[in-house]
Amino acid sequence: MIRRYGDPKINGISYTLRPGAYAILPLNGSLLLTHQAAPTPEFQLPGGGIDKGESPVAALHREVIEETGWRISKPQFFHAFRRFVFMPDYDMWAEKVCKIYIARPVRCLGAPTEIGHTAKWVPFAQAIERLGNPGDKAALTQYLGLCTQAE
């Protein structure tokens, strides 16, 4: 069973399953995050929904470029969680199943192409407190704990 973070499922609401792929992108003591301006301004792990017929890794590459402008390499699956949310851009309630990967940012191609997104490099020490959702925070906390143990 995949752990749930955030609000519980609301009885009487029909949720659409929405799988997604997201990335923890460390480089030189900082993480590459995306800041989404709307509907609520927040920092997020870069990533998003997996389109029909698309693999999670292909979606991850596409979404990271769209939200940060960066190309990545060597994504490795790390963690998964789910959350129940309303997605105003799609006017739907979704059960998001979020697959988290660790990847290496290798080249900036330019500015993010997704409207309302800005790429931000955030030092490890500040990244957890800046992330907007508890699932992203839990994944990053686990990752940073493993990094500390490896030192």
C-alpha cells in the first residue's frame, strides 16, 4: 500500500486516478525546484502527470524541461505516495499517485516553457520548509536523511 499524504479522501466525491512522475534534482548542495504561481503560489518538486501511453520516465523528462528548463540524466525510482486533491486547471478531483525519482540536472536549455513556473535553486537546508505539499516534504526528508547517512 502506498502511503497517503495530505487531506483524506472525501466521501461522495468521485476521484480520477492521476499518476505522475516527479524529481529530486540535487546539484552542489542545492535542489532544483519549481515555483508555481497559480492557483496557489508554492514550491514543488518538478514533475507532473503521466500522459496516456507515456512511460513514467518519459513523462519525468518532459515535465522537468517544461517546469524548469533543465535536461536531466539517470533518473532512478526512489519513493511513491498518493494524495487526494482538487485540480482546478482540470476542474476535477484526483487521486494523484506520485512516483519520485532522483536524477541529475545536466544542462539548462532555457527558461521553463510551462506558464506560471519558475526554476529555483534552493539550498538543501531550506528546501524542505519551502515545499508546499507534505508528500514532497516526506520524500525530500527521506532523501536528505540517506545523504547524511552516506557521508
